[in-house]
Amino acid sequence: MAWGFLTNHARALLCIAHDPGVRLREIATTLGITDRAAFGIVTDLVVAGYVVKGKNGRRNRYEVQVDKPLPEALLRQRTVGQLVDLLAHTELGTRDHA
């Protein structure tokens, strides 16, 4: 069985950071999970405050809360934005989230 260092929650967060207009189906395909599982993961991220969900017409649009600290005790001094920058090689502070 294959395994990885990143959970599906972290991988979904990276999908959203890369494309704030990403569809749940695209997240599911990227992660190799069902649409329903992708919905649950994104809902978890929204409820926990790591992602804000809004509407852009009929589509959802997401915004990663880059200043929110990571939940893991060993990483609390780091923010979501720092994790995304490290893993995705992006600079969310300079990106337009609209």
C-alpha cells in the first residue's frame, strides 16, 4: 500500500491555495478520492477556519487563511501560509485571492 507524508486535508488545502476556484470534483480527482470525501475534507477545513468559502456566481470560491497557525503542537509557531509556501513554492502574500 502506498503512503505519503501529507494527509488529504493538507493536499486539499494545497489544491485550494493553487486555485481558489477549484471544483470539488477536481480536488477529488487530484487526491484520488470520491467527490463526497472531497466535500467532507473541504467542509472540515472551512469549519476549522483554515479556508473561507464564498460564492462567485454559481461557483464556490475559497480563500486560504494564511495567517492561521497550524494545528499540530510541534508546528504551532508556523502558519498555514508558511506551509503552503514551502510545499507549493508560492508566495500567497503577493497573490490576488479575489
